Amino acid sequence: SILCTSFCRIRIATAFSPLSGGLNYHATSNISLFSASKTSSEVADQSKRTKPFTPSKFAALMAGEVSSPSSGFESLRWDDEDDNASIVRRRGGGGDDVVHTAVLPDDEAPPNSSSILPSLHNRRALYYHPSLLTKDESSSLQKAAEASGLFEEFDSRCAVVIEDGMYQDQDKDVVSTGNAPSSSTIASLLRPILDTTIVPWAREMCNIPSLTVADALIRSYDPAEERQDLATHYDNTAYATVVVALNDPTEYEGGLFVQTGANVNTRKSVPFSSPGDAVLHRFDVQHGVNVRSGKKKRFSLVIWFGEDEDSVVTKTVPWVRREAEECASVHAAFLYAVNSQSGLYGVDTNVQLAKEYYVWASDRGHGLSAYCLSNLLFKEACSNDISTEEQNTLQEQSLMYLKLSAERGLAHAQHELGVTYKQGYSGVQSDFEMARYWLMLAQKQGHGASSQILNDPSRWEVSHL
């Protein structure tokens, strides 16, 4: 049997969240921002009488991460750079509207697997629109955000304009007075841009006429400060996300990246050329931010969309369940498993169902599903309500999926497997050679805890075990 006090991998897993930190928390609201028939101003005016004051779900949730790998990532290439496959659409104002695309790969399924690949495997796409906003529009939003005082409020580094489908200054209890932080000026600039430019473009790219704004904020990253990363994550609560560069991308080094697989070496930086450039991706794309250096801060406008008004109002994610049940995507299966395990976003808690979707995605090469399944099984093995034989079985299964995730390149799994071999946890005989092997693999991906263990000779003394 195992002793839960010997190695609490549950605590380690809790510190690692593959979901968007800000979007895992929701304040109460009862009206959305957009519908197919209403403008943002009309709906927001109605919210003035209905929205209670609540603290922002983004407060102190987006402070950033300590920088991971310091070297730059290879730049993403748009498909049309090689084969002229860009999308050309006609805008109402005349002229050609060119949208570049990039199709993202998935980690390969195990070579001995007979599993049928999901229909969306190797078909996830990013859409890039140069100069979706004008330079004047981008500059005005940046300056209004800097003048608002919202970046200093709660040390959040973000100026929240729309939250849960509502402009934040619509209620008299929320509107700031005097020199207090306020998003009213930003909102007055953003409304027409959303109505005439961003929302129509996002609806067209997603082919969803009912696509609805759920949240919008302006994010600041300062290269002079230490914590300027946003860890790799999925936007679990957004069908689609739009990111717009507000200042000159040449003023800083780094920025938005996507990660197509479990290993950090699958990261690609997303190239922006000028202020106003925009990128759209769906919920199934892992991404993050890595700002390494620069003369000035990085400012970006980020907008999260639900697929319709009802999903914003009810704070549900029907698109995740739909694509998971259709076996369309390992990423949808993973997110549905997460939601089922914890009872998130309108999904009933069902641990057995979560296991089934974790297994399904893991069988098709998704390393993060194997990792989360390992942690779930480990937690169950710690139960005092099952027999020693059941504990041992669950422990063996947990270790099997941990190894599988580590082999697929997930740094957190490599770190935990290294610690397991070092300490002789989970029924594994202590093996310093294997421990160093896995910890070094994690270290190469920027895992700080692995570096600390490897660089501390006292932690390799026999008496330390």
C-alpha cells in the first residue's frame, strides 16, 4: 500500500493549471453584451439597472509567471507564406481583406495504437488579420488604459472593460469618480470598434453569427519586471479568443506563443507586424505569453467570446461537451474531462466520465490528459475506504500514466517522475541515475523546481531520503 504523506503529487498538480487563470472564476451577472439583433450600447444600457457590484474575477489572477525558457521560440509561419493559401474576403468598405492562416499539428498518437484519430486532429487553425484596427485606434486604447489607473488596481496588470458580458462602468456602484480607476474612457473607445470591426470579423472567422463577447481587457507586460510570463493554458470558457497588438511589436521581444504539444519545444511565437494586427484562435489551442526584454511595455487587447448569448449569461461551455461527445478533438475531450472531474461550467461532477475522456485523449497522444489522469488515480489510491489491493492497483495505474505523460514530453510529469525515482515513492525503487535523467529533461524545458533539486548537492545525500 502507499502512504499519502510520503509524496503528495496532488499538491504539485494543484499548482499547475492548464486552464486560463482569469477565466476559471466568474462573478455573478444576468445579462450579456451582444446578441445578433442588438448593438453593444443597447444591451449595456439595460445592464445599468441589473448588474450588482462584484469584485472582478480578474483581480490578482493575472500577475504573470516567472519566465520559463529564456531563449526565443521559433516563429509560426502562416500557410500562405509557402503556398498562397491565404483567405481573401471582401469588406463592406471596399478593397481586399487578407486573412492569413496557420494550421497547427497535434502530438502523434502512439505508433502501436489502433485508435481512430479525431476528425479535428492536425486541423486546428489560427487566423491573422494585419491592421484589423488602425494605428490611431490602437494607440487611443493603449493611452486610455494607461491613464485609467486600472493597471495599478489589485496589481492585476490588466484593465478590465467587459466582464461576463457587461461593461464594467455601467452600474452606478461600479463607476468610479474623481481620480479613482475607471474603464469608462476605454469603453467609449472600444464600443464602436467592437460593433463595426472585431465582432463581425470574429463571427466570420468562426462561421457563427451568434458569437457573443464575454470578456474584454487590455493587458500590460513590462520587460523591466520579473514576472512577465503567462503560462501555457487553454481558454476553457471561451469558444474563441481575439488578441490585438496595441503598440509596436518591435518595442519588445517576445509576446504571444502557441504550444501545439506537450513539450515546450513545440512552442511557436505568433508574429505581429504592427499595432492593430489581430489573431483569433479557438478554445482548443494552448497558448501563453513570454515577454523577455524590450525598451517599452507590451500592450494587447484581449477579447473572449461565447458561442451565443445564452452561454455567456449561464457561464456554460456547450462547445466543449459537443466536440468531446462527437470525438472531434483530444483537446475538447481533455477539457470536458476537467469540467466533469470538478463540476465546472454547467457540467455535473462525474469522475468516472472524466476518467473515460482522459483515457480516450491519452490513447490518441494527448500528454496532458495522461498527466491529469495519473493525478486523479493517485488521489483515489490515497483513500482509506478501499482495500490495500485496490490501492496498489491504482498506484500502478497512476505511475503508468505519469510515465506516459513524461515520455510524451510534459515537463511537470518529467519533474514528478524524477522526484519519484529520487525518493523511491509510489512503489518505485530509488534510482538516482533515472531521477537525474528525468529531472534534466524537465530542467531543459525551464522547470525551476527540477533545477533546484539538480543544483543542490545536499538533496542527493542518502540521509536526505
